[in-house]
Amino acid sequence: ENYQFNIALTDRYIVATELLGATPLILLNKCDLASAATVARMEQAIRSIKTLVTPRS
């Protein structure tokens, strides 16, 4: 199994997206190919992400 989900990189993309004024969206594809344990780790990591909330005008 090739588990390459990187939470630090995901955080950086979320911050960059926010700075551009867009709403970030996390989409994981091919989860059906991963084991249940791997999917659980990815879901837990995504739940733990804390994004910056910036006011928009």
C-alpha cells in the first residue's frame, strides 16, 4: 500500500488558497484502493486541520 497523504503539505495548500480569497476544498480520490486503516488515518488528519478564517469583503 502506498500511503502518501501529507498533512503539512495539505495545510500549506489550504493557507495559500485562503490567501488567494478562495474557499479550500479537500478531495481524496481512489480511497477505495486504500485499506480501511489508511482511510481512517486520512479522515482523522483532515478532521484535525485547523484553517485560518479570514474576513472577506
